Amino acid sequence: NAGVTQTPKFRILKIGQSMTLQCTQDMNHNYMYWYRQDPGMGLKLIYYSVGAGITDKGEVPNGYNVSRSTTEDFPLRLELAAPSQTSVYFCASSSPGDQPQHFGDGTRLSIL
Amino acid sequence: AQSVTQPDIHITVSEGASLELRCNYSYGATPYLFWYVQSPGQGLQLLLKYFSGDTLVQGIKGFEAEFKRSQSSFNLRKPSVHWSDAAEYFCAVAINNDMRFGAGTRLTVKP
């Protein structure tokens, strides 16, 4: 029972590089979310999706892009990495009407 | 502005002692309320949630929380803390798909 799986777990990028953080869930959840967590802070919502083909901005979307071509996958794209994007990124999923969210173990990203 | 406040950044309690973690929110309406726990290097695990009804909710691992509308609070409690409870605790509130988290309270448990 995998739940929410994020890859990679760790990554170091140089400024200006691009990368995609992968997230997949096997619970057939319609809703998926991307958060970032900075030291000493709570999680902040970057983007969310209520179903395949539908995405929407959260609290801190600048510098990121997402797509949702399937129910299972919700990748997060950084096009031009900046030091301010150094953070731990969490993907989560839930069913409609079920606000509690199932979280992945996170991707720790450092941009130097 | 909508906000979630956890006033205590760090709390230390002795094993076996009682625990209360505070959470206050500022929203136009009563949101859904949650407590999550995060162990180092892990994602968040849901402890309990409040949607409506009985204002005292029971969660996993012996935790409970009480919703007080008049105080806009949703404090987490446990009568006897175990060493394994040492972790970071996050209060969260949600209206529709907008979920906001507090900054967290780090719990240290002394032997």
C-alpha cells in the first residue's frame, strides 16, 4: 500500500537549472496538492488539482508550474531554479469532501 | 486576513506529564480544523480533525483536541506524554480546498 510517493528524496540544483519533482498516488484520489515547507514555518500551498486536467494556484505559486494529465500523477516543475526555492516539498492527496490529506515523505531541494 | 497561530515554538515536557499545544485561527467562518504530527524526515500524519458536532474530538495515539468557537481555538491535549511523542506538531485549518498551516510547535520529551 504505497500511498503518496515522491521522487527524488534529495536533490541539489544550480541556479537557473530546471527540474521536475514527481508525485504519484495509488489511492485514486481526485485531489492532489503541492506544498513547500521552510525551516521554522508551516506548509504553504503552491498548487493544487481537483482532477485530471484541472489545476489551480495556491498561496505561493510563483516560479513553479504543474500539470495533471492523469489521476495518479501530479508533477511540479521548476523552470529557473532560484535560491529562494530551497525548501522541502511535500505532495499530498485526498478524496473530494475529505479534507484530511495523505502526505508523501517529501523532497529536500537545495539550490546553490 | 486568514491566519493560523501556534503561539509556542518549542515545548518541553517530562515523560508521563500532560501536554497541551495551543492553536488559534482567524477566519471569517468556522473552518475545518486539523492537527498533524511530523517526525524528522517524514511527511505529515493526521492526528485528528474537527468538521462539526461534538467539540471534543478524539484522535490517534491518545490525543484529543477541543474546539472553542468563542476563543477561535483548537488546542491539542494528551494526558500522559510518551517519549515517542517527540515531534513537530502542526495545526491546520481549511475552507474548501484552501488549507493553511500554523508554523508548528516542536515537542521535546524529557526522560
